[in-house]
Amino acid sequence: MVIEAFDRVHLDGTGIDRITEDEVVAVVRDALSRGRGGRIITPNVDILRRASIDPEARRHLDDADLIVADGMPLIWASKLGGAPLPERVAGSSLIWSLSRGLGRDDRSIFVIGGAPAPRTITADPEAPLRTAVDLEGAAARARAALAGATVEVPTIGASALAGPTAEVPIVGRRRSSAAGAVTVREVRASGAVRAAVRLAAASPGLRIAGAVSPPFGFERDETSYAEVCRQVADARPDLVFVGLGFPKQELVIERLRRQLPAAWFVGCGAAVNFVAGDVHRAPRWMQRTGLEWAHRLSTEPRRLAGRYLRHDAPYALRLLARAPRRRSRRA
């Protein structure tokens, strides 16, 4: 499916949809109601740079139904070029807004990504204990009760626990709230499960078809790769968030689209880690002023310094310097 309702702003050979985050959600909800699937890609400076020199990266962009700008330098370049994009549409924001939108239609999501190593959470011992995902739902209720609030947490599908990547609850010590009203116990769950629970708790009506945090390097083992894809295909979600980083997540999406042509897919990078609480996103003022990259660099300097400082920063400066020439050519 090709989305033709929105003009595209061209930056260094990449057409980016002139669309707001709310409009993205509306497009996806409408397409799902018509039985149409699709793919969203959220290029930042790094992805745009790679697409300018790598045909494989370019292929992923060309295959997308919606391309939205995840990076303030792209917004600035569009304004300098005389064809302003309306706003930044980040994958780390879309994961929340799309989940809320699909919740209004009682639809389902599948979450791929996050830390495979489980972390401890707390759960209500009176809740059903069939799976670790059930325990996650109980944990959300327990936290709400401890805070003096009431919240309905949707049931999460057992497919999240299918296969060799299943989450296994580990029961630990029990403790009581100060008021003695709620007793909780400790369990463990991966990043994908914790992210799915938080999305479900914040999105009334949303169903979780499954969640899996593949081990590092799973894509190099065909058996593991096929098992992850089988779990997603068997769950038949309406939308799949794939947070494995570019371009690994795009290759997973490419493979899954053949099995789930009516579903939507979003490559969302670090968004699953953000939602799970394993990585903290930059403060809003840094997001608004285009300094989110500096926050990411400060949290992962060894991994990101070469990419950001040696490659992405010079490319961003060139992109901004060329933008006024695009304006003059249109004039």
C-alpha cells in the first residue's frame, strides 16, 4: 500500500511525509479497518546518512509506506529548504500514541526487542499465576493498589511465552504494603514483556499478542531467527513494534511482512528499552532543542561516539548547509 494523501519533503534523496504524529495514528487505524497492512520507518540523521551511501539502507526506505522524521536536524533542514515538515515524529513517541490508538479499536500489538536478561518486578500473589505475563499484569495492579489508585490491566496473550525464549517467573520473597492491604512477591521478566505491560496499562482496550526479547546475535542462527518469526506470525498481531536498531529491525520486518501482510510494522530502535525503563530518554527540553543525541552519547559514549561525532555530526552540518540551495532552486 502506498500512502498518497501526504506530500513528501525530499532531503538528500529521501522523501519524508509531511505528516503529524496524530495523523500517523489516524492513517494506521484507518488502514487496519480496511484490512491493509503497512510499514513505518522513522529516519534520523544516521539513517539518512546511511541511505545516501548504502543501497541496502536505501532499499528499506523505498519499501516504507510512511516515512517520518525522527530527528530535529531533519526538521530544521526542511524549514531552511522552504518546505517545512510539521513536526518531529519519533519512534519513541509513536510506540505510545499508536498503542493508545489501537487500544481504542480493541486491537493487538506484538513487541520485539529490549533486554533479554530478565529483571525483578513485583506481583500480586492473589492474581492468576499461569505465565510470567500474567504476573506482569498482577504487578501493575499491585503497584496501583500500593499507590492508592485503581487501574484495569488487560489480559496479555500466552503467546508471549511461547517457544524457547519463554519468560519464566521466579518467585522470591514476599512483603506487605505499609497499610497491610497488598502483599507482593518478586518475579522476573524480559524488557519486551515489561514494555508490553506498560503500554497495555497506558492504553485501555489494547491487547498484547506477545512480546519477545531475542538474544544478541539471534539473526545469525536460522533456527532462532525462524522461531522468533514463528511466534509473531502465530500470534497474528495488528501491529508489531520492532526495537532492534537499524538495519537489523528492518530485515526482521521485511521477513515478517510476507507472513503478515495485513499487519503494520514500526522499526522503533531504542523505544522498547525506553518503555521498559532500562534506558532513560532525554528530558523534554533536550528533545525539543535537538540535543537528544547528546543525552544518548552521554549514556553510551563507547558505542555511539564514533557514529555521532565522526559521521553523523558532519553529515548533519552538510545537510543544513545545502538546504537554502533547495529553496533557491524552487524559487
